[in-house]
Amino acid sequence: MVRGKRGVSINIVAVLIAALVIGIVIGYGVLQLTVKPETVTTTITKSETLTESKILTTPLPTTITETKTITELETKTTTVTRTLKPEKKALFDVLGRKIELAKIPKRVVSLAPSITEILFALGVGDRVVGVDSFSNYPPKVVELVKEGKIKVVGGYWAPDLEKVVELNPDLVIADLGAHYKYLAKFEELGLNVLFVKGGNAVNLIDIYNDILLIGEALNVTDKAYELVTKIKEIIGSISGRLAKANVTQRKVLILLGPPTYGLWTTGSGTFIDELIRICGGINIASKYHGWIQISREEILVQNPDIIIVTVMGTKEDAVKVIEEIMSPEMGLDVNAVKNKEIYVLIGEADDLLCRPGPRVAEAVKMLASIIHPEVFGEVGREDVVSAKQLS
Amino acid sequence: MSVVGREYKRRLRFFYLTLLFSSILFVFTLIISLTIGSAGIGVEWIARWLMFRLGFANGNSINANILAIVDLRLTRTLTAFIIGVMLGVSGVILQACSRNPLADPFILGLSSGALTFLAIAMLISPALVYLRPIAITIAFIGALAGLTLTLMLFEATGGTSTSLILSGIAVSTMFGGLSLILSYIVYAKYKTHIIIYTLGSVNLATRSDLTVMVVVLSIGIILALLLSKPLNALIYGDEYAQQLGYSPRKIIRYGSIIASFLTGTAVAFTGIIGFIGLIVPHITRFIVGHDHRLVIPASIFIGGLILCYADLIVRLVAITGFGEIPIGAITSILGGPFLAYLIVRNLKA
Amino acid sequence: MVKIKVKDVTVTYGSIRALEDVTFELKEGEVTGIIGPNGAGKTTLLKTLARLLKPVKGVIYINGRNLWSLKPSEKAKIIAYQGPEEPQWSHAKVLDYMLTARYPHTRGFMESYRDIEKIEESLKIVHALHLANRRLNQLSSGELQRILIARLLVQEAKIILVDEPTSHLDLYYQLEILQLLKNITRNKRLVTVITLHDLQLASMYCDKLILLNRGVVEAIGKPDEVLTPENIAKTYNVEVEVIRHPHGRLLIIPLKLRKT
């Protein structure tokens, strides 16, 4: 009933604050509660001799000297010198973060298809326990996923953090281009994450560095050097042949995806741009920077000799794209259209060009054949659909 | 006793009941949210997690993985709740100040303004944005800028209800375009998609972020409550509020500041999530009536719970292997039809 | 004892002089009607009394105190104003609306016993207690008007200013509202100022009339003093005949339009 002059009922603010505080404190406080700390306080001062992990330098020393000063409650100071076993090593990823790997990683998760390719190319595929949904090479990966020996942890752009943690990995290898925003969360989850350049690779050196970095993390540095050397050899021989044949450079337009998605191409500062150069081509978009859209006017002005389109689809889709590009409505009155030098890369060819991984050598081979068939022969791949094939 | 007295007490009792029910629902939602996620974790592990976190069990009963995953889920749910509250309360204030049932933080340009300013700051120096208090300040200024522009355009176009929404659409679209361009520039400069939060995401906030958010939220709620009586007066008319002793200008000014503060913070942590600010005030008013002393507290739970459930839907879909849809997509699917209903009802009246 | 003293009040909208040197005095227990043609400045005068507009010249005293020297919250306890528009949040319930009128008097965040009492009392006076839980947009025009008057009572002001209390109402409700106003003015010794279009009603229910013409006070006084054919012809440009009805009422009969 009514109680006196002031206040028909309790002050609402008090009730609200109580309800809100109860709710948030329950959840929030539970998070903050931790196991009771130990009673001994230890201060550790580390002195390490490390050299930064750079390409083509001597490997890391395998011993790290750690000087530990233990201050006990009675403030007695003792000094302990300990040599860490060679299993522990530290290296720096592309962000300059120091990664400490307690042992040779046995459970590795790859968050990008190019990273998966590198891991398998280095022969450590048996240690991979998780990949992203786009990882499809080598074919063994697809098999292992089907068998359940490797789990899919989400897409390239949106990895599923729970699935990653569930796999209890020693090491997660992430792609700077797509996963940088997860950094804080990775650290909070206590995951050991190594960032490689991946989609952010601006040139071949970046790709080589990624391979070497992963090789080092997985303790197969030798294999990594081998792989990089092999790739360099193949690419070197191709550019050598091009130089000897004294070819004229041809103007190339790369289109990522069919024109209906927009005229996306790769400017300078992308590894695809470098691939084109190596293969004796001129990237007409190189005056631009990064992954950008180009206008039809610019294409007309530049007048490319060759158009290469990547399409995720079937041969029929490829044919449709060629017809679209050559159609009068498109208005691309350029050499490439006149001479039917239009090539659509589907399936594996698409992956080859777009993945900054160990198959760049294949990509270079393929591109070189497309751009200079007079030196390397026609590209005879099923997954490269040429306009000349259509009659 | 008196008719009025009975009615007054009845609505107050109903309000307390609503609060009680919502808090129980909140706790319940928190708990079941722990069990929902793409990693398969049995209920007994959740119980063990709880025991461990409360200090009743030692580290042997649980492994670090499960700990991390359940912590992840809890953080995520709490983030969703807090952001839902921020956007919901902002919506209540904006609808009251503008006397417009279609007003909300996104449509009046606050969210897009905040995002644009954050993108500009990121361009100048990423360090600015990583320091949370600075990011919040920048987002706040951006939100306020967006709202101010909308209000200026609103005055210039005749000051009717429709012109407010149209002005807001113009401003939010412009800022949307700006932030898109800026995101390209940011990408070109730093070679990484740092913050392109045009469709928000609650799963990136860390526990330390939560602390900051709770602080902002508490301040915002208290200020909003202090504004609740003035808002009650304002909704019946500017002149009405004036003759009651209030200054409508001041109320709108304070309301704008509080709404920008809350919306800016929400955008700074989780990007743009639409429609919450639109539908929460309506649902809340439907349940507890039109007294803002009741609406604002109730909207806390309504807003928080709605976004929690949207996040749960996102997680349920992720379990099926489809991947993580942006939470903005869910709120749009639910909010769009609701908006259509509002427009129809508005135009008929 | 309440007294309003208006002296030489001049109000401008930019270059338009809406009110010029308006002077009069009002006392409690009386209903004063402001009449005049469209654009004469009736609403402007009422708003100025309500302190919604500031005069560029002149002064208004409320019991000897300058109106503009009062704190807004003080003023709200003394003066209550109802404009010609309906409340703009029409989904709210009558009770919600009523509660806000207590804000100048309510101490603390929630209402007290006294506040509830006052609302109950006011609704009873206007015979609208059964409407307490209705939404504002579910009321008929007559009901809404009674609610608006109830709100003025709830605000417990000594001075009530109502702009066009009878617009949109049929004859029955017009009379009902004006009678209500007259009764409460008498019973509670309020100062009530209303604006009216209908001269007939003005003569019936107002104790005092202020006839405005183009911002200037044309005449002040009792209805039969103000409502003369000369005054009406001068201000409304209409020739009329004014008859004293045996029942004591004034009858105003329009004859013809005057050429301007």
C-alpha cells in the first residue's frame, strides 16, 4: 500500500543498478577470477643471444642462456644459470613478433591455402591438423580432410577460432593479408601464431621468405632452402631463355574474376605484377598500386596484347567470359580481342596464379607459355581456356 | 484506492516483473551461450569450467583448450550484450529527441560518421586506434559529426518527420562511401585489411576490451537515466517542455552527446551493426509503456538480449560449417521486416 | 493573491512588429479572453505571457516579480501554457502525459503520494477519470481537450494560458470546456487567459476581454464594453448589430462586410 508522502515505492535507480550489476558481474567476474597465485614471487631477467631470423643467414644458435634471479619472500637472492634445451627456439615473424616455440611443432594449423601448400611441399604435411576451407592442394589434403585426419577451421577470410583452439595446435600459421585483425584475439587465446606475408606478398622474395620462415618454424630449414633454390632455378631458367630469345615484351592485362564482378586487376606492389615481368610481359596496370579496379578507358588506352582472366568456374563459364570480353557491347577494341589472345584460367590454373606459394614456379611456366608461346610452346593445359580454341 | 494510484502501481509492478524476468533470462542466456559454438564441448565440461573459474576446482579438472574456448564464448556473449545495450539505449534517446519512431543510430548518420573518423585516424596513425580510449574519443566525435550534419540538413529541409529520415539517409550514405574509399587507402598504405567493419563482428573483442566497454556503458546508462524525465517532457512537444521549465535545446544536445558516446564506442569495438537501435525502443515501449524512466532500464535488457540471440544464431550457423556470417546480416534480416511494418503503420496514420 | 501586470510589451519577429506597447493588468479568479482577427497577435501575446517569447521592450510582472527573472522551474510552477497543437507523442497513455505535468513539483526521481492525488483530483474535475489508461490517440476531440485542461490543473499553476481551447470542438464541447475553465478559475482563484475566435462564446464566458488589432490593444474591459459595433467594425471589418438578450447574454449579429 501507499506509504507516506515521499516515495510510493523504492527508488528505481537502485533496483536497476542492482539488476544490471548482478547480471554483468556474474559473467564478467567469472571471467576475471583466476586460480589463486603461488606464494613465491620470481623475477626472471633474461639475457639471450639471438640473431634475427633473416633469409640466407646462419641458423640460430641452439642454446639460449637464461639467468634467473629468484626473489623469495625472505628476500634472499640466489642466482641460477640454466641452459635451455635446444628444443626451445625463438624466431621473428613478418610482424616482428617474437615467437617462442617450446618444441618442434607437431600440431600445425594453416589458415591459408598457400600456407598449406608450403607445409606439404616441405614434407611436414603429416604434422598439419587443421586447414582453411580453400586449401585443396596437394590432393592429399582433400583426402585427409575427407578421412577426418585434418579438420577444416573455417574460411580464409573468417577462421573459426573455436575450431582452431579445439585442435590444440602447437603452432598456427596465419596470413597477414587476411588475419591481422585476429591478432589480439589470438594472443588472448594463448595461441602460438606465426604471421607470414601470404596475400600481402609484394614480390617473389616475400614468397621465398615465407617458405623459409615456415621451414624454420617447422625445423626443416634445409628443405626450405632446397625448395626455394629449386623454385629460383626454374624461374631463373625461364627468364634466361627469355633473355636469350631477346623477345619483345608484350602488354598484359590481368583480370581477377569475370568482368561482371568489376574490372579488378593487380597493380604494382603485388607478386602477380612481378610474375608478369619475369615472364616477359608488361602489366598495363602497373602504374596503379595494389589490388584495384581499372576502367575500360584505361584498358583501351593501354591496348593490351594479352588478356588473362581468372575465373572460379567450369569450362562453360570460361567460354561465356571470353564471349563477354569479345562482345561489341564490352567495347574492348584492343589487340588482345582482335587477335583472340584471351586466356581464362579456371580450376588449378586459377589457384596457380593467385596463390603466393611453392607453385609459383608452375605459375611462371604457365604464364611464360601464354605470353611467349614462341619460346616455350603453347600452353597445353586443360584449365587454360584460350579464345583461339573457340571457333 | 484511487484509480490513478492503482494504475501507477500496477505499471510499476509490471516493470519490476519485466526486469526480474529479463535478468533471469539474461543469466540463463549467458549459461546456454557457453554451450553453443562450433567446437563440440559437452555440458559436463561447462560445469567443470564453471567450477574452475569460481575457484572450486584446480587446474587438473580442465584442459587449457576448453578453458580458452569457453572463455571465448563468454567474452563473445558479453560483448554482444553490451553492444546491444549501447545501441538500444542510443535508439531510445534518438527516437525521443527527434519524436520520430524511425530514428536510430545508423539512419541518423552516427554509425557511419564514427566509422569514417576511425578510418581517418587509422590512416594518420594506426597506433591512435589501438589505444582504446583514443579510439572511443575519435568515434564519439565522428558520431556527433554525423548527427550534427543530419540535424543541419534536417533544419534546412523543412524540419518535418520525413525530412529527418531523408537527411539521415543522405548523411549516412555519404559517410558510408567515404569510409569505403578510406578503407581502400588504408589497405594500400598498410597492405592489410585493418578495420573494415562495415558489417560488424562481435567475436574480435578481448577481455580487456570488455572492461573499457563496461565503463563506457555504465556512464552512458547513468547519464541516460538522468535524462529520462526531460525526455518524458520533450516528447509531447518543444513548447510543452519549455513551459514545463525545460530547455528543449539542451535536452537534445545532451541526448545527442550520450547517444554519440554510446554509438561511437559500439562502432569502435564491433563495427556497424544496424537495426538494433531501431527495433529495441519499439519492443521496449510495447512492453513497459512510454515513460522513459522505465523504458531506458528495460531497453538495457531488451537490447542486450536481442543482440545476444543474434550472436547465438550466428554461432549456430557456424556449427553447420557454413562459416561465420556477420552479425549485421542477422539484425538486418530481423530488422528489415520490422522497419517495413513501422513505415506502413506510420504512413497510414 | 495573484496579479499580472503587463507594461508596454513589444514583441517582434524580425522586422514584423507583432505586439506594440501592450499594457494591461489581470487578477485572480477571472477568465480573460484575447480576441481579434487573424494575425492580430493573440497567440503571440499568450506565448509572451508564457515566457516562450521574449519582448524587445516592456516588462511583465507576476506579483511584482519580473517574469524573466524567474528560474524556469519556478516559472513552471506558476504558469502553465497549452498551445494549439495536440501532444506530439500520441501513443502514450493519458497517465504518462499527466505524470510529466507534475515534474515542476515532484521532488526525487519517482512520484509521491501527493502527485498521484493531484492527478486523480484533476481528472475527476474534468470528468475524465475513466480515461486514465487510454492512449492519447484514442480520445475524441472533446475528451482530449478535457485531458489537456486536466493537465493544466495537474501542473498546479496559478496562471493558466490556453490557446484556442475550443477549436475543433462541436457546440456541446465548446460550452463544456469553457464552463469548466470558468469554474476552476473561480474555485481555485486562478488567472486564466484564453484566446478565442468566437465572439459569442467570448462574451458568455470571459470576465474580461482584450481586443487586439494588428498587435495593438484596441480595447480592454468587460465584454459589453469591448464588444461594440464600432470596435468590431474597426477590427474585423464587419458591420454587426449587438443586442442585449433578455437572458442577459450579448447577441452579435453580423450584417455585412465592410469594404477595406
